[in-house]
Amino acid sequence: MSFGLHQGVHFCIANDQLTFLDLNSGRYSSLSGVTYEAFRKLADNVPLGDADLDALDLLVDRKLLCRIERNSPPLMPTEFSMPDTDLPDPPRHFHWRLTARALASQAWVGWQMRRRPLSQMLSGTAVFKPPAPDRQASFQDIVTAATAFQNTRMLVTTQDQCLNWSLAMRLYLSGLCIGANLVVGVRRTPWSAHAWVQKDRLLLSDSLDHVRQYTPILVV
């Protein structure tokens, strides 16, 4: 008997603290005390005692872990290369067609977020179609598309909407055959969660100074 992460559960270690994201409930949680020590032993493949097994059973009850009959692969926290470049200065001309597509993506995601559970929205397949494999967007194509999306901030509010915003941008870019990652990160002190979009190491939806405060916990 061994343990694995429950479906839809992700974790990271930020500021030497363990944080879980459960997409099924849409909630974050952390561990302390004996449950924290037991989980670290499990992740580090250290032999477990009876007290550790009891503590891990509590995490099964909370649906953060599940019991599996075979030996499980090591439990690895989410790891992803943070961006190191942000968008250059925007072009002077306004792209009405791209802006209209961006607004349509935002409206559609807002509607879907009221109808679908978070686990479906972030599954990577239920909402997003993969970019065409033969489409190689140039750097300028990516900058132009991302800038047009960013310009919609002048038309709609984005306060406390980073997840919806990032989902919409990811969908919008996918529709333009530009592959990008949606990243959800957490910060422990003070506690905060944030979402952004990046293409490789290029940040498309935020500022570098802001996202560098966060540790990735989910990458779509």
C-alpha cells in the first residue's frame, strides 16, 4: 500500500512551507505538525512509521492523497521555469480585430466560469484546443497578439480577475495558434495566489516584478 496525490491536487513548496491546491474544491491548504512531517517523509521516500501512516490517512480523508496498491512515483512539487523577459514597448497602432477577439474570449471565459467547475476550466483540454503544429508564430506575432489583449484593460476591469484574465488570454492565443502556458502561483507572506500567462520565458500578461513574488503550483 502506498499513497499518491488525489486527482486534481497539486502542491508546491514556497518559503519552506507546503501549499496544496485542490482543483476539485477550488481551495488552497497547508500542512503543519505531524501531517507536514509525514508528508515530507513520503515525498522524500523516507520509511514511514505507524504515526506517519495515521497522519497520511487524515490527508486521504481530506482528499489530498489517495491510497494506491502499487509503489507510486515520488511526489514532486510543481516546478516550472519562471519568466525572465516581459513585453517590449507596445506598437503605436491599434489592432481592432485582435482586440475584438480578446474581448470575445474574456466574455466567453466569464460565462464558462459560472457554468463549469474549476477543475474543468483548468484541465487544459476541456476549454483549450492545442495550437496548430505547423504554425510557428514569430516573436513579433506573439508581441502584437499579447499587446492587443493587454490593451483591453482600458475597456474592462481586471481587478481581482487574474484567473479569468489568464484563462481568456490562454484561450485567445490558442485561437491564434500561439501556444502559451497559464501559471498559477502562491506567495506565503503575506498569503496570496496569482495567475499569469507566459510563452517559454516571455511574460505576456503581467510584470516581472509582480510574478517573481510567487512560486508556481499549477501549470496548464
